Amino acid sequence: MWFFSDEQKMLAETVRQFARDELAPQIETLDHEEKFNDPAFRKMGDLGLLGISVKEEDGGAGLGAVEATIAMEEMGAVDASSTLSYLAHAILCVNQIGANGSAEQKSKYLPDLISGKKIGGMGMSEPGAGSDMLGMTTKAVKQSDGSYLLTGTKTWITNGPTGDTFYVYAKTGDSKKDVSTFIVERGMAGFSTGKKFSKMGMRASPTGELVFDQVKIPEENRVGNEGGSVKRMMVNLDLERVTIAGISLGIARGAIEVATQYAKDRKQFGKAIGSFQMIQERLAEASANYEAGRHLTYNVAKMFDDGLLNGKEASVLSAKAKLQAAQMATKVALDAIQILGGYGYTREFPVERMMRDAKLIEIGAGTNEVMRMIIARQMLGEIAAL
């Protein structure tokens, strides 16, 4: 991007090399076996990636949305699964504690999360409330000693089966917006993780359920004021959508690189298939659409960092970035499969995995349909709500 500083360019190169050395050699096997790249994840702590957006005084790297998106794209180009787990840890858990936690909470939880000693995640989605975040039914009932009893189930939780620390949303009143946040630790009585889901894509990123059966949560584990979490939740969702768009960019770039090289090497009818106009058209469209998505995503990320976005405008632009990038990546990966033909449909080349991974981002962190709703409501105002 035209505005990348020397430090941001250096970060991109560092993460790109890490992805090639630590992620690329393992991803095909881990995708097939549905296993998590735990050693590589821990090494992200050594690079300062696990606390990328946390202030330096709290032990983090003190960087912003642009740098987080760079990390997502560079790792996503090689291994979207590990990158998704990274996002759930760094953006949905660590960033939230760093931004909203008390001094005591940050001191207690951030060191192990930023170093990679412990893995974090977020508990928001529920079996009956996926896109309807405020329709959650998980409840935290305050007790006479100030503690809370947490009851309910969260589902589709990235890092659920392997995580240690979770940033969990629960109702603490009757209003839809009466939502509070709690830091829940593995090992708390009554807290368990359900089965790990077997998925079409992102198979090396563990996904499962969090089950709370009268879990006693100390009052000091509540983040912020009781009932005051909705605004903070929405702000983090906007950041999540911008940064997860970076994973889509990475998938698209990786697919384009594979397809371009194949078009140079593969011979049909006595010449490279890259000389055929139909192949050129697919590659040119893929490259142009990737660049368009990249400019939108990084410009939105920079606007976040420069303090130019807040409220509805932030929600709309982050929705646009995620919608465009997610749709683009799935199409690019499908076109890459078509260019490779039968080979693209096999596991001999990574494009079939990239397509499976890309599709998840059209669903997770807000479906394409929800992104369109957010955008349309901003365009149409009250008419969209009729």
C-alpha cells in the first residue's frame, strides 16, 4: 500500500518469512488431520504478534489495525486456519482485555496471553443466536457475595477446544442491551468445552462449544460496568471485520500466485495455457479484484488508526471491507481451481483448501447477508427497517 511505513513493510516481510518457515510446511497435513499448529502459534509470541494491538506499557507491541491486517494477510496467504486462530486470540480476546480490562485484569491475564503460554478466545455466538448477537440467552446472575453464576452455551467458538482464557458475553438483566463481559478460565468449576466440530474449511483451526453450568465467576473477572458491554462489543466487531478481511486478502493472493505459476508451466496444445485468452481473463480479473479489495481494506484500517471512524460509519465501512474481501477471495479461489482443472480439484495443489477456507469468512464474523443489511440500513435509513 502507498502509505505503508518502513516499519510496516518490515513487519510484512517478517511475518511472510515466518509463514513460509513455520506454517507452510505443516498446513496440508494439519488440514487433513484437523490438528492445530501449536508450536507455530507459541512462536508468534516471540515475534510480538499475539499482543499486536495492546499498548506497550501493558506488554504489547502497541500497533494498530493496519499492522494487524498486515499480519492477517501475510499468514493468511499460506495458512488461513492458523491465522483465524490467531485473530480469535489477538483481536477477540487479547485486544479486548487490553482495551477494556482493569489494571489488575491486564496484569493477571495479558503476560501469558501475549507470550503464547496461554491461548485465548471469545464467547459470543450461541446455538440460537448467531448473527443476532443481542438475542443471546447465556445469563450471569449476581450473588450476594458479589460473584456471578454463569449459565448457558456458546458455539462456533474459534479456539474453543484448545483455549485457556475466554472473553465471554452474557446477559445480566432483562433488556436486550443489558450485556456484561466476563473473563472465564479453563478449570473453573462447571465450565467445560463441548465436542470439536469437523468442518469443511479452516480445519486446522479448532472450533467448538463452551458450556457454562452454574460457573461461579468472581466479581473481579467482570470487565467494565455491569450491563455496559454492548458498545465495546460493537467496536471490537468492527475491528474484527476489518482484520479478518486481511485473511481473505491473503487467501486470494495465495490462490493468484499458484494459478499464475501454473498458467506459465502447464502446456496444452503445444503452448502454455497462460497464452489462452480465457485464462488471461480469469487471472486479470482476479488480480484487479484483489487490488480493489486490498485498497478498501487497508484504507479502512488506516482510518481506524487515525481516529477518523466511529459509530455507524465504522460499522458500515468495516462491513463493506469484509463483504468485498470475503466474496472476492471465494471467487478468486474458485477461478484458481478452474485454471488448474483436475489438479485444482485435488489436494496436490493448495487451491482447493484455499477455497474451503475462504468460504468460512463469508459466514463467520457476520455473514454476507448481515454485512449487506448494515450497509443497506445506512443507505436507506428508516425505509430499510420497514
